[in-house]
Amino acid sequence: MSKLDSKIPGGPIKDKWTTYKDKINLVNPANKRHIDVIVVGTGLAGGSASATLAELGYNVKAFCYQDSPRRAHSIAAQGGINAAKNYQGDGDSNYRLFYDTVKGGDYRSREANVHRLAEVSGNIIDQCVAQGVPFAREYGGLLDNRSFGGVLVSRTFYAKGQTGQQLLLGAYSAMNRQIARGKIEMFNRHEMLDVVIVDGKARGIIARNLVTGEIERHSAHAVVIASGGYGNVYFLSTNAMGSNVTAAWKAHKRGAFFANPCYTQIHPTCIPRSGDYQSKLTLMSESLRNDGRIWVPKKKEDVEAIRSGKLKPTDLKEEDRDYYLERRYPAFGNLVPRDVASRAAKERCDAGFGVNKTGEAVYLDFQSAIERYGAEQAKIQNIENASHAKIVELGEKVVEAKYGNLFQMYEKIVDENPYKTPMMIYPATHYTMGGVWVDYNLMTTIPGCYAIGEANFSDHGANRLGASALMQGLADGYFVLPYTIGHYLADDIRTGKISTDSPEFEEAEKNVTDRINQLVNNNGTKSVDYFHKRLGKVMWDKVGMSRNETGLKEAIEEIRSIRDEFWKDVRVPGAADGMNTELEKAGRVADFLELGELFAKDALNRNESCGGHFREESVELDGEQKGEAKRDDVNYAYVAAWEYTGDPKDAVLHKEQLEFNDIELKQRSYK
Amino acid sequence: MNLTLKIWRQKDSNDTGKMVSYNVTDISDHMSFLEMLDVLNEQLVNSGDAPVAFDHDCREGICGMCSLQINGEAHGPDRGVTTCQLHMRMFKDGDTITIEPFRAKAFPVIKDLVVDRSAFDRIQQAGGYISVNTSGNTQDANSIPIPKADADEAMDAATCIGCGACVATCKNASAMLFVGAKVSQYALLPQGRVEAKERVMNMVNQMDKEGFGNCTNTGACEVECPKGISLTTIARMNREYLSASVTKD
Ligand SMILES: Cc1cc2nc3c(=O)[nH]c(=O)nc-3n(C[C@H](O)[C@H](O)[C@H](O)COP(=O)(O)OP(=O)(O)OC[C@H]3O[C@@H](n4cnc5c(N)ncnc54)[C@H](O)[C@@H]3O)c2cc1C
Ligand code: SF4
Ligand code: FES
């Protein structure tokens, strides 16, 4: 018997959430004053949750490792946020957003959660506008929308290329109002290093003050993990340098099941690596694929000439270029979903057609878009017999208006002018769909411990659609958790303050200090980054865009041996007291070295291809779809939730069978 | 290229601190400035020394965490970029580069190049918000149309990343550009007008309490601001402040 109970309410899907809200237990406002909630993380999920819980009357303690809640990694999101407002009157509805999300996730998410997400999506936009978020507007003063990949409607709201920043600053302002009222106590530059369980319930955390090095005990009636994604297990990703799995992993080790760790999104359009010193990768927004055409040379000798600088890409004749996405997927062309575009780029580069020195880059070319827009402008402006130069000039202006900030960002990093020569791009790790398993209430398998935002696994299945992570983070924090947590806390109105003077806090604190001491006293010979880079290479080569049984088995062994070496030979200079940035990194990498193994184990277990997870053994063997990913709904339509039992290698698998009552399962086709 | 780095080292807030010289070799001009510091730190760790502490996170110019005074300029010699977006191609072989923390009375040094900018948070807590509850029962987002020009201008002001370069650059260590940006964002939106008076008074009072200096209109902040926040935000804040002071009680 599985221990998993998803607690999905009964009734028709469109009524579940409303009926649920009508029936749950509530905590009266006077009693909320006696209840404390810890929120780890201040991104869109944690920030919105902290503000709302405080507003409702709970005492909130919020934690982040940066120097201010405003700097959580949500700040970096560029493109936009989805909501089924149907302002454009193009046939959008809650159902359609629900359907697109389940299909986009390759039928590996939980229907009831996704439907609820779609239902509250509209409210998010209302809320943010009321907070003063300056979304883009049309000339008539109403909100503007754009389209994103994988859907047929325009439902993405945006604030230039800085949507995440503006939404986060909105949540930050709501937090500030509560901090000023004394309802949120903010702990900046603090890192959560363990969850404390008392009588089977999450009752607090152990945190390290990153300025003084002090180890602190914090108690509460419930703990919310909102610590973001774990893409940095690959060392290089589009995540911030400090993004980590630590908070989620510590909860896992204390009893929270970890779901689908192998579901990772590798984003097709990122700036390629330029050398071994590279510390992170930069995303170029998906929107560029609306106008850019992706290609590599057809002939190897041209590849060589380009790599050695003898040939410029702009000099290569049209018939010598391989627009491989248009060739392989004539129906969707350059706009195939992220996972498909990424694998296709890897396929060409593995075959030796990569266009830069490392062999890991393809072109994203705006030449035809520039010429097309230029010709159109010449017509609009009544310029007769416009010269080619004039057309290009006009076209570049249009492209600049659409993507100017991205082009500038590219030029700053690469030092090449993307108006004049095609951009070079390559896939990079971007987002993790997997995460801590939660039920419909967003509670983990530890009573009283919740997980929200990218840290949980719930809504995106095996692949996330663009502009849906911001939506999910704010939905969880503003509109879902505040209800569901109340239902649980209603039993705690008479509990009183939780003491930190207990054997459980004692044990957890010792656990943390022992580990820190081991790290600073290790006296090894290699830096933390040395191990992190090695882990990243194994993950990328064997647990990356394309995975097979042999590679995964090797990866598991290799990760284990890197982990052993790490503990024997890592060197962390400095002391445990005071600020020690190497020590912070070491703790995070130690956790990545455990997660990495579970990740590979999960990928090995899932012998099907779905969404971002591609198993070479599971491809269509013939027909039109030959060579494409093949899902296996008979054997794998479940959530893989792993229980920790002392070593990632012995993790126990629990299956949550997914049921699709409102959507028919179909194989995706983009041909 | 090979470089000499002169870096501010300070053990903690009680230490007096001093400049220390280091050499780095084989620096590629494709590296970012922080990747160059990573190379130095790897070198220091390998020889058992404490690496240089500096703040950074997103490394793409948006979180506002990075904050270095490079050769006397906040975020270094390039314009319109943060420290993390600065690339080594701006320097040449044999250069000596001075690296210091952002200096201001209101930004005490925590360690090496890391400073405490929590004063900025406290200014925001004093009034940098609109008092609406996040209950979900607000009115429809399109019920109040906002002229595109106002929305765009509000957006331009809202892009401030809270890095503090304006303060570090100003000879008076004034925070007017940072505060002006927030005040302007809300002042330009109908949702923000309701509390406009209290907001500007409270934020400015808090700014003064934190020990930031006065604005003497040198305009240095605008030049170094990585996000191009305009001096007009300061002018708007001054107008708001003036009208709030004359109409208040
Ligand atoms: C470059 C980029 C662009 C993106 N663009 C889009 C987009 O256009 N649209 C979209 O929908 N999504 C986008 N995404 C995805 C989206 O931004 C993230 O999934 C989402 O913001 C995650 O929010 P979060 O609140 O869950 O976590 P985060 O914003 O990552 O916040 C994590 C928080 O947890 C804290 N924390 C972490 N560990 C600890 C610890 N141990 N102790 C204490 N605190 C801790 C951090 O300090 C931080 O406050 C993008 C992602 C990237 C990387
Ligand atoms: S106004 Fe500019 S320099 Fe000042 S904090 Fe904001 S972004 Fe930084
Ligand atoms: S590190 Fe985020 S702005 Fe520089």
C-alpha cells in the first residue's frame, strides 16, 4: 500500500476548488495571532505567501540567503506571466489554460491542481495591478498581451523584458507593508539548514546567520519551503549562483518525498559557453524564436572554415544551410516546444556541425526577419524601389523595437553585433519541474511542512510551458496556500508557542554543527567548485538532454565516487564563525551530490520518454514519428515519489497513479 | 592578459581593513569581471587563503546584489551595466585594477567587498507599497485604464534594481535617485495616488534617518546608474514632497 494520499477533493473538476474552500476549517482572526509560520524563501512563491499569511494575522518569519527579499531569483524572469483573462477575445478560458498546461506537461501532472491554477490565474493579474505592477499597456490604456510557445492564444502579460522583477517587487512591497506592521519578521542573509520535527510534525528550522555564522533555532506551527529550483546541480544553468536544493533536500531527508527529480527543462536558446571559467549561462528569451531561424551548415568543410574564422556565416549560401527544425518539423518549424528544439540542436552538434570553437553552438538568424520587416516598412512608408541597404535599415529598426534589450545583452556578453551576424545559441538547464511531493493542499509527506513554487513538483508535469512558473508561484502564495494551511492550523489554536528547548531542536542543531565542523576542518586539497564542476559534467553528459540505461548507471557510480572524494578531499578555508562564502557553497554542493544520484536513479527508473526526459530506448521506431520521443502511458502514467531511507541509492519508490478524466491522453506531434 | 588587483580586505565590521595586492594571469577578455574574481578566489583557496568575499547572485544584471567600486567607479568603467555584466575586454594586459566596496555611511562594510544595504529595505518599509490586501477580491485589472505613456514611464522608474551605485557615486552619499524612482513609479499610477502624500513624507524621513546625505544636483548618480534611472524622478519626488508638506495638516 502506498503512503501517498493526494487528497484531491471529489466532484466535477471545475467545482473542486470552490467546494473545497466552502468546507475547510477556518482559524478565527483572534487565534491567528497565536500561530507562527516559517516561510523559507522570498521569491514569488515565498514572498506572496509571507505577505498574505501575515495579512491574515499569522506571525510570519521569512528567510532568504540574499541581503534582501527583493533579490530572490524570481527577479530574473524575463518573458511574462500567463492568465486566462481572455482580454483579447481569442477564445481563451480557464479550461483552455488547464488543457494547454496538462498537454504541454506531456500528461504527467495532476489534473485537479492544474485546473485550480487556471481558475486563480485571472486574480493574479487583478492583484498585481492593484499593487502597482506596471504591466505593458496598449494605447487605449488597457493591458497588452503576447503569445508564448505551445499555445494558440495570447494570454501572456508582461512588463517589458523584466516581468519577474516587477512581479517580485510587487510581492516585496506587500511584504514590506507587513514587515512595517511587525507581522513579518524578516531574516535576510540566513540559510535554512534543517527542518525540525516534533511529534511527527514540522515545528521549526535550524538556520545559519550568514553574517555572524551563528546557528539559530526557530520554531513555528508550520514550515513552508519556497526555496526555488535545483537546476544548479548541473553547475552551469540559467539559475542564480546561489540557487540550491538545500532546503528542499533537508526536508526530504526528514521525511518529505521527492517527486520526479529527473524532470528538468533544458532551454534551447541560451548564450553558449565560452570557456572553462564560465560561471553561469544567460537565457535569450523564447520570444526570439518567433522571428529567428535556426540553422547550421550542411557541409562539414564549411563548419571547419567557420570555426577557424576563414568563413563568415553571412557568406554561406542559402542552399548550404541546414534549417534543421524547419526540415524536421515543417508544421511547427522554429516554434516547436523547448524540449524538442533543445534535442535537435544537440543532435546536430553531436554530429559535428556545431559552429563555434567548443562545437556546441547553432545559429539563430534574424536576416530573413529583418528583410521581411524592412520590405513591409518600405511599403508602409511608400518608399519606391528601396535599396537593399534601406530595407535592412528599416528592418533592423523593427527588430530593435521588439527585441532591443535582448540584442544588447547578447552584444555585451559575446561582443558581436547580432543585427549583422547571426546569434550563436545552445541549450542550457533552466528549470526543474521535479521537486518536493505535495498533496492538493501543497503539504509534503511531513505533516505541517508545505512546499510551494518551483520547489514543489505539482503543476507542470514533465515539461513547463513558458510564462507558467510565475503564475504558479503567485497562485500558490497568494491564493492557494493561505486557504489550505488554515485548514491544518485550525488544530493548533490551543498549542501555544513551540519551545526550541527540546531534544528535537538539540539533535537538529547538532546535526548542522557537526557537518559544518567537518567541512571547515576537513583540510583537503581541492576547492568546492572543482567538485561541483565534475558533478555538473556527469549530469550534463549522462543525465542531460538525452539519457540511456548504460549512461545512467555509470552516472550513478560516478556521482557516488565524486561524493566520496568530496568528503575526503574538499578544502574550505576560513572558520565556521563569521561570513564564509566557501562554506556556504560547500554545504550546497554536498546536497547536490546526493540529489544528483537520486536524479539519475529516477531517470533510470523511468524507461519512457516524456517532456524534458528523453530516454534513447523509448523512441518511435517507424512511421511519420520515427525517432521521436515515445511516452508509455501504460507503465509510467505515475508520479515517482522517492522516500529517503539513509542513502540515495536505497531510496524507496512510491507511485501516485495519475488519472485523466477530463483530458484525453494523446501523443504529441509537431511534424 | 595578466593583471594586478588591489583589493579591499576587511575581516569583519570591527576590522579596520586595508588594500592588498594580488596578481592574476591568463585572463581571457571574454570573461566577466566576476569570473575573473572567481579565478583569483580559486587561486586563494588552493593556497589555503580566505577567498575575497563579494556579493553576487543572478550574474545577469537584474538582482542588484553585485556592488563593486572598480577603479573609483561604481560598477566599473562601462556604462549601463552592473558589475556582473562588466567584461574583461574593457581592460588591457598589465593593468592595475583597484576594487573596493560601495562606500557610504549608511552602507557599513560587513566583510571585504560586502556591504550592508538594509537601509534601502527600511526606506521601502516606510512607505514603498500600496495598501491593498492580497485577498484576491480586488477589482478587475482592466477596470482603470492607464495611459500608455504613464504606464511606460512608471515602468522605467520601476526598473531600479536597488544596487546602491547611486549612493556610492554621490559625493554626499545621497539616496535620492533610489527613493525618487520608487516614489515616481507609484505617483504615475492611479493606484498609487491615493497614498501619495504619506508615502513621500515617510520615505524621505526614513532616508534622512538612515544617514544618507543631501542631494546637491551633481547628477553623478544618473551617470553611474546601471538601469538608466533618470534625474527627472528626483524632480518628481521633490514636487511630490513639496506639495505633501504644504497640504499636510
Ligand atoms: C533566467 C530565467 C528566466 C525565467 N523567465 C520566466 C518567465 O518569463 N516566465 C515564467 O513563468 N517563468 C520564468 N522563469 C522561471 C521562474 O522565474 C522561476 O521558476 C520562479 O521565479 C521560481 O520562484 P520561486 O519563488 O519558487 O523561487 P525563487 O524565486 O528562486 O526564490 C527562492 C527563494 O528561496 C531562498 N532560499 C533558497 N534556499 C534557501 C535556504 N536554504 N535558506 C533560506 N532561503 C533559501 C532564496 O533566498 C529565495 O528567496 C525563468 C527562470 C530563469 C532562471
Ligand atoms: S537608482 Fe540606479 S544606481 Fe540607484 S539603486 Fe536604483 S538601479 Fe542602482
Ligand atoms: S549579480 Fe545580480 S545584478 Fe549583478
